[in-house]
Amino acid sequence: MPDAGALSAAAPLSNGHGGRAPGSPRRPLPGERSAAAPAPAPAPSAAAEQRRAFARLQPACAPLLALRGEPGALAAGLQRLAAALPGVSRAGLAACADYVLFPLLFVVDSAALLRAPAAPGAPRTSALAVWV
């Protein structure tokens, strides 16, 4: 076993703090936020894009959940949503994606539930209920 003097001459021993004094904060790596630093606020233009996208998509998305049982009205609602999407920026759509996808998930689930064959007497289970 080598003696401690030989080891310290060959390679400095680490104190477990990466060369900094105990208790001093670790400096973040490039591109990394420190744990104490709050998340940066969205740029004003990003917030404005989100507001514009929401204002354009909300009238088309809000009624979709209520229209699930009415195929004709649902088709018209989906066409309104499709017509609204080209006027929304990518950043705006990304900011509102959950708002747009939430009713669509239920619409798809309703359609799948109606098309799925069920055993006689078996209750129909929503695909969403199975995932959750």
C-alpha cells in the first residue's frame, strides 16, 4: 500500500467539495441555472404570442367537449378549429398546446368508445380511464 506522502505528491486529494471551501455554493455549469435562481420570466413577446393564440383558439376549443355526442355539430366545431390553426404562430400554438389537445383527446376517446365492440352486458370503459 503506498504511503500518504506518495499519493499527495502524485495527485491532489479532493475534499469532496470540488476544490471550493465547504459551505460555498457550487457555480452552475454553462447553460445550467443555479437552484437558487428563479426561472426566467417569459419574454414579453412570448406572453403576447400566447395571449394572441389563446384569443384565436378559445372560441373553437371551448365548445368541443360539449359537442362530443353530436356528430354534425362536432364536425363543424373541428372545422372551426382547423380554420383557426393557420392564423396561430408556432410559438403561440406551443404555448396553448395543452388547451387545444385536451378536448381533442376526449373527442378521440369518445369516437374510440363508440366504435369498440363490447361484450354483451360488459360496461364500456373509456380509454382515458384505463390510462389514468
